[in-house]
Amino acid sequence: MKAEEIRALSIEEIQVRLNETREELMNLRFQQATGELIDFTRLPYTRRSIARYLTILREREIIDAMEGEV
């Protein structure tokens, strides 16, 4: 999911997707540890997705804080 698409979501939706993506990463790590993982490219993609979600959540926190100061 692109950053623009994530920015269109509400904070609650982003947090839900973040939790789902974290669970997916955990499952991928278990599959890798047991030798069941076939598509190794999903690991970095999943980590990048988590980083995108966290970055956009942080952007919103900063914007909210700046609006509170004014």
C-alpha cells in the first residue's frame, strides 16, 4: 500500500492494519525458522509496510501537536 493510500485512512484503520501487518511478520518469521517460507521477499516488504504505517502515524501526531500549539 502506498503512503498516499495510507494517509487517506483514519488513525484507527491504520492501527488495525499495523497490527495485522505485525502479525503477518511474526508468522513469516516462524515460517522462516521452520523452513516453510518460500517467498523470502515478503519479509522486507512487510517490514517496510510497518515502517510506513508508523511514519504516517507519527506525522499525524506531530501535526496534531502543532495545531494544539497555535
